[in-house]
Amino acid sequence: MALGEPPSLIIICPGASFAAALRQRFHVLDFFSSGQSPEAFLAAAAAAVPGPPRAAVVWAGGPFRVDAAFLDAVPSLRCVISTAAGVDHIDLHECARRGVVVANSGNVYSTDVADHAVGMLVDVLRRVSAAERFVRHGLWPVQGGYPLGSKLGGKRVGIIGLGNIGSLIAKRLQAFGCVIYYNSRTSKDSVSYKYFPNVLDLASESDVLIVACTLNKETRHIVNKQVLEALGKDGVVINVGRGANVDEVDLVHALQEGKIAGAGLDVFQNEPKVPAQLLAMDNVVLTPHVAAQTSESRSDLCDHTIRNLEAFFAGKPLLTPVLP
Amino acid sequence: MESLGVLMLDPMDDYLKQELGRRFQLLRLWDAPPDRHDDFLRANAESIRAVVTGGGSGADAALIDALPGLEIIASYSVGVDRVDLPRCRERGIRVTNTPGVLTDDVADLAVGLAIAALRRIPQADRYLRAGQWKDNGDYPLTTRFSGKRVGIIGLGRIGLAIAKRGEGFDCPVSYYQRRDLAHANYTYYPTVVELARNSDVLVVACSLNEQSRRIVDREVIEALGPRGVLVNIGRGGHVDEPELVSALVDGRLGGAGLDVYADEPDVPEALMALDNVVLAPHMGSGSLETRTAMADLVLGNLEAHVLKKPLLTPVV
């Protein structure tokens, strides 16, 4: 590649503004505006002049997998960047084998997800959305005040996963007078919150459970029937992780049977499908996977991706490496 | 405990009603039909020495004048803007309210309404329940709450509690009130308009009196602007409601989270038609824990009065 020419990269990510921002700095091969099939696109990329791409930005939410076939199709790739914290769509083993470095979105979404979790908790405990429906249906003059909610102060909040998101949630809820407990793979010496080595014990001593962990083999259905029963009939679950962190069937049953008091759910096992039983409940708040979706986080993602790419092309370490 | 004759103006709260009935000679104004209230008061005037009222009912001059034996008015609220305080002072009638115990709940709801308004939580919930996620795809992007400039009108107990919560979200906090508190962490503005101009979220957290009536007027609303959000957990009377509605409809104000209105429980149709507002039914203190604590404060004040001890939370 000639000196002074911007480096080439592949992007597989919907969203015109993202591509436009990258085009200002790089030579972009954009799948979503190519009109080609995935195979044709990758083959064309591999044959691109003046030079084939050494980096790829690949959307985490879509059907693309960066696997052996993908890497074989574009052997020039030395760097893969995910648009999310998650890298489930990237075969890390294959990348490691080939010496391909991998980066994720770091903490760009963490603040918004934490804010949404707190907003959902206030909503569930203080019945904001339910009372809003009451007002909009004209029931306030007819039925008098809306039934009382429950105070946040003094509630024991058990956070499952004390990573960046969990820590931001903890800081916010402390200002509301909540007591913070947590479960994580290992305890963290730098925090003063009480650690529980397993989620069942955490649930037994908590009034609220907030799921803020990644999804992997260990955390699939980490909230299940036993955990919900341990949480108890005044308990509330907030899920801003992944739908599969919670056994959705168990959760619906627990709500139907009054085994827990309520839930705030931003994620579901089979999005955009949501169990019909939940739609009829007033003690749940349901949002369509919006916790990270603000214009600020989109712009932060763009800036962050550009910084990772610039680091890679300058031969420097990635800002938020997953591999190595 | 001697038999203090207590008149309760409306049902308010079951626990409070039961305890008043247990501890005192309770008369319930709503036992008489609305058009016989005057007769009821006349018939019982001699025995009524205390009135228990709520924030909305208050106690006006007509009521106070109808009760020659009245010694104390205990309000089940922190706001006493509807109690004729000058008339009480003239008559030597004590007045108590319920400060402190509801501070956290009101502050929690204020911040909850701010997040709900900016992140559109009730709207997104509505979208999902209406099947739109399946039919129309993703809900549109909203705007981040953390880091937004929070301006608070009134830095009293509730205002300070809101400020503390705002700090947890790294929100720069500023405030307006008559007195500059020279607070280390919060910026003072000497006028509400300047506060609004420098805020993304403007929260009304002061008491309602002659100076603060309609303190949020057209000028303040426009200074807050097309991306600004107004949160009102004070009183409907703090805001010029027709101006608020018009600004929201026109887009001169970005959004609002409201717990109080000019004429509760009636919410203007024009507000109900908007998607950029979150509407709550005056439930700032609406948790079981807090309402119980408020009731206990009402009962405690009445008992202190009977025992000739200092009142717990006197206003007059």
C-alpha cells in the first residue's frame, strides 16, 4: 500500500453514520452498501486494490461469524473489532491461532446500561410506568390514588456481575440509600460491598437482584426457579444482561404465582418475542433492548472504534483488547 | 390519653384512619354527603379540637372559622400551601406537617421521572406491549441521563437529596433559591431563568407560596429549551400549566416528568396526548414505608399536643 493512503478496512455493521465517520479516516469496504452476498463481498475485499484490508469491524448483533472460513476468505486480516462488549460472534481460538488481534467496545455502553437499570428499578418499585398507564386511561379521577409502591432506601440490592456496568449501578444506587451486595466470578478487594460466592445465597439475602453479567456457559440461566424462590415474594429482578441469563419460563411462573413481587426486563430469550403472560402484568416493566441505545453511546462507539483502529494501524496496542 | 375530638377531612390512608379512631374521638367528614358538610361541621363544632388534613385538602378560612374549638391542624403532607396559615396564626391554632420522612421517596421519584423522561422508559414499555418491537423494529435512540446538567429550584431537604442522587450519575448540579448557600459542590444561580438556561433537567423542589407561584413561566420554559426536561415534584401551582402544555406541543420544551398538576386529579387532555411526557398521579411520597412514617408523625404531633409537650414538626 502506498504511503499516505488511508489504510483499508472492512466494515460489517448497519448504520450509515458509522460508515461515514470511518470513511473520513480510512478506505472503507462496507458490506451493507455493497449489495453483494457475504461470500462475494469477502472475496472482493481480499482482492481489493491498492491493498486488501488488514482490519475488520464486525457488528455483534448480526448473523456474521468471524470464523475460520471468514479468516481464510480474507487472509490479510490481522485485526477484528467488535461493535459490542461481547465477542460471541468471533472465534477467538481461530484468531489466536492466526495471531489476529481482537478488540471490543470496552465501556462505551456501560453508563447508559447502568442508568437504564436504575431507571427500571425505580419504575418497578415505585410503579412509574403502571401509574402512567393509570393516568392515561383516565382512572385517577375515578379510582383515587394509585396503589402504594415500595421505598428504595434500605433495600438490599444483589448485583450479579460486578464488572463496569455492575459497579456503575452500585455507585448510583448507593446514593439512593440502597445496600449493595454482589456475586462475581471472584471477589473484588477494591470494593466494600459484601461478596456472595454463589447467586442462591445472594438471592436469599437480597430484596432486589440485578443481572449485569455477560452471557457464557456459567451464567446461562443463572437466575432460575431456585434463585427466584430464594429471592422471595417481595423480591424484584432487573435484567440488563442477556435474556438467557434468566430462565424465562421460571421467571414467568414465579411472577404468575406471586413468588416474586415484580421485574424490570430489557432483554428476553427470543427477541423480539416477549412471553404474552408478561404483557398483561402491571408489576413488570418491559423495554425492547434499549439499555445501551442512546445517541451518545452511538457516537462514543464510533470514537472508540476509530481509536482502536488508529492504534492498530500505527502498530500500537489496542485500547480494549480481548486478544491477546 | 384524653378524648381529643379529631376531624379527618378525607380517607387519605387506612392505617392513619384506624389509629386516629383507636386513639382519639374520630369524626370523618366524608360520612356526610358533600352538600351536608356545613351542617356536619355545625353539629360537631364544639367537640372538634383537631383537624387532620392532606396536602390537597388543606384547611381554608371557612373551615377554620366554622370550628371555634380548633387548636391544631395536622397535615399528612409536607406541603401546607392549602392551609390558611395567617388565619391559624391569628387564632393561635398550631399547624404541623410531615417533613423529613418523605424526603427520600420524593427525591427518588424526581430522579426516576428524569430518567424515565430522558430514556423514555414508559414509552418504550408501551411500544413493546403494543407489539411494535415485532412489527416496527427497534425503538428509536434516546439521550443519556448521566452527566446531564441538573438544575434544582429550592435546595431544601428534598432538593439536597435530589442533588446527592444526581452526583451518583456525575450530573453537574446547580440550584436557585432566595439564599445562596455557597455549597461546595453545587453552583448557585441568582435567577430561575439563568438556572434554566444552564440546565438540561430542571427540577421543581421548593415549597409553594406567593413568591414561588408560577415560578416556572414561559421565559423559564423557553430558557430550558427544546432539549430540556422539566421535572415537577413540587406543586402544580409552581408551573404555568397552559404555557407548559403549549411549549411541549410546539417542541419549545423537550419533555417533562410530572407528579403534580394545577387541578388534581384532572390532567389536561393536551398533556395526555403527548408522547414526550411522563405523567404520575401525585405519588411522590407513595411508598408503604413512607406513608406509615407520615401517619406516625401526624399521630405523634397530636399526642404531643394533648400531653402539652413540644410539637414534633410544627409549621405554626
